[in-house]
Amino acid sequence: QKAQIGVTGLATMGRNLARNIARHGYVTAVHNRSDAKTKALVEEFGHEGTFVPGYTSQEFVDSLESPRTIIVMVKAGPATDAVIEELAPLLSEGDIVVDAGNAHFADTRRREAALRERGVHFAGVGVSGGEEGALLGPSIMPGGSEHAYAKLGPIFADIAVSVDGTPCSTHVGPDGAGHFVKMVHNGIEYADMQLIAEAYDLLRHGLGRTPKQLAEVFTSWNEGDLESFLIEITARVLDKDDPTQEGTPLVDVILDEAEQKGTGRWTVQTALDLGTPVSGIAEAVFARALSGHAEQRKAAQGVLPGPAAGAEGTGGFVAEADAEAFVDDVRAALYASKVVAYAQGFDMIRAGSTEYGWGVDPGAMATIWRGGCIIRAKFLDRIKDAYANQPDLPSLLLDPYFADAVAKGQEAWRRVVTHSVQAGIPAPGFSSALAYYDALRRDRSSAALIQGLRDLFGAHTYKRTDRAGDFHVDWSGDGTESQG
Ligand code: 6PG
């Protein structure tokens, strides 16, 4: 019996994806660089579906019906190139190769073009949801040709999670579009987690709440506008005691240096090229980087002064009587900052789509992020509605629902940022989101002065508000203005 689809790369994500596919009735060929993982998968989970093990690339490729569909699930970067190089000579025209890892979209564009020359369809597909999602239903962001999608779409719709009967998978666009959108998804994931961490920090060290108390706060937040997977698991992590020391919160023994595999950094690097301000994501990436500079942080501890004693700590800067109101302010600030982070992320998706001619539908991305993925959240329904109501929405912040939600929370947001500054508790995500909001809504920006400075030191010229053209002042001469 020939297999309908194959998966190569059987580490946790690949193994779970293969099991998910087989559980949906597809005869699934499985292959791994080392045989042990292939054998283990068939032995342990063979009863879940029909697996066809392949112990060499040739065996694997030969076990597939033609035209072949092969999912590659290996580490992004050189490992992916190595697998493709090994498979490519064994493939035939019309075969489809799917890269379901977290590849950089530029690599996907390069690989797609190279395989297209050989008549092979290469589809870069974003898969989110971690180990559990891969097995039980991830959110899938498929890029690649229409032709590839015609074959892949129904399989992905089967294995993806569904929300309100709609599968969390849709064709994102050609070549690198799927991986680009997955990259921005991860960038938003970074921003979201940074904001949650800031909320925790303010309530823990500004208000003196214990992790257990905060687990309850996050659980209650998960019943409102903030309802999301990340808020839900925040409560779980905060509630957890150190398994080796009962009574000690786990969060207190976890080293406070955040790691990153690269997708957040790529998002910011790409945003710089596209000229899209994703300040929320950038703050999150930089905050992780700073957390990792342990030596530098250690050198600064006890040397650089903070606010006057008593400003920080239990009841230090928020009187106990105002504590509940402050908790609610932090919730509002978190929500408003989150809306900004998503607004920026969606702006970036639109900018990337325009730059590369992908035709990505932002509302469709909100739709497939409602379930399965790490940033799944109730409010993605609202984002979906926002783009349905106005497909060319200039900013998510201008959708009436979000504009109103942020307007209602903005005073609280300002109070929280003020408190964080006064208490010396860094909240770069909250404060930079607020600065973005204020910069966006003002009628005149301070950039007029920047333009003036550029003209003075470099004759870079400026535009005027009242006349068309480029203007320059003869700064070192008679001070007259000329038009270029
Ligand atoms: C997902 C996650 C997944 C992975 C991140 C973690 O959507 O399922 O985003 O892709 O957990 O890449 O990224 P960092 O290690 O960079 O935090």
C-alpha cells in the first residue's frame, strides 16, 4: 500500500504531526535521519493509524503515491537545506514538498524558486500550537502555489483545529507568505508574553501580591476581554510550586533570562526593512536580550539607584485601599497594549504582502489564529470582524470596537505607566505601546523639527504643509528658502 503523505523529521513536532495525520485516516509514510525515532513512532503509536516506515530517503520516497506530498519537519536553517538537497534528486515533477518548520520566509522564497525550476512545488507552511497543537489540532498558515494548496488544503483542514466549524487553516499566499505570517505570529507572541510579564511584575513587585494570588487574578482576567491561551497558562505557571521545594513558587526558582530561537528577532529585522513600526515586538525582543545579559545586570545591581526607598514593594506605591483599582488598571493597560501590538503586527502583514505581492487577507489570518496557535484569543474574533467590516482598515486601532475599547482604558493605561516609572519597575511594552498610540493620534508630530535639522546639517530638504515641492533654507547664507 502506497502512502498518501509522508513526514520526514520525527522529533516531537514532526512525530505529533505525523500521528495527527495518520489519526485522520491518511496512510502516512514516516522517515527520520536516524532509524530509532522512526521505529519508536511505529512501535508506540502504530495502532493509531497506518504508518509506512522508510529507513532510507529512497525507501521513504518510493513508499509514496505519485505525485508525492512530503512534509519536512526539521530544524530551520541548514538542516532544512540538507533534507531538501537529499530529497530533491529523488523527486519527480509535480511532487509537493512542505516545510512545516519555523523557516525564515526569505529562505522559503529561495527554496521555492529553486525547486520550481525542477518542477517540484515547495510550500512553506507555518504551524503553530506547540507539541499538543501538532497532535490535537494546530493553526496552519500554508504558503505556496495554488496548485500545491489544492492538494494540501483538504489535508490541513482535517488536521487543524476548528473554531465555530471553520478550520484554522487557509491559503495565505504564494512562496514565503505562510512563513512570513507565522513569523509575525511569533513576533506578536513575544509582545503578548512581554506584556503579560510586565503586568505580573507590576502586581507582584508594585503591589506585593504573591504568585498564587496572581494566578487567581489571571484566571479571572481569562473570563473577560483578555481570554486567551497565554493568559490561561500564565495562571498555571504562577500557581505552580517548585516540584523540589513545596511552598516555593516555581517562578521564583526559574532563571530570569529569556531565550529565543529567532522568529521574534526576524520579525523586527524584517520590520526595519519594511519600515513598519512594530515597537511592541521590538521591545519584547530587546527585553529578552537584556534579561540574558546577566553579567551586565549584575554589575548594575546595587550601583544604579532606583526611586526613593519604600516606593517599591508591598503596598509601596499603591495604597492597599487602591489595590483592587490598580489591578483593574493593569488589566486595562494590558488589553490596550495588546491591541497596539496586534495592530502593529497586522500592519506588518499588510506591508509584507504589498512588498512581495502576496495578497494576504488580514481578516483570514485573524480567523485562523482563533484556535490552535499560541496566540489564540477571544479577541481575534473581534479582529476578524473588524476586517470583515472594513477590509482596508488603516489601523486596527481605528476599528470602532477597538477604538472604543482603547479609549475606555487609556486613562488606566496612563496611570499604570506613570506608576511603573515612579516605582522603577520597567514596563517597556506598556509604555512604548502608549507612546505609539499617542504618536498615532496627534495631529502634528515632532518629525517637523527632525526635518528642519536634516535640512540644516545636510541640505536634505523638507516638504511644507502649505505648498507642494521640496524646500531648502540657505542656513549658512542669507537664510532664504529655495525650492528644489
Ligand atoms: C508556535 C510557537 C513555536 C515556538 C516558538 C518559540 O507558534 O507554536 O511560536 O513556534 O514555541 O518558536 O519561540 P522562542 O523559542 O523564540 O521563544
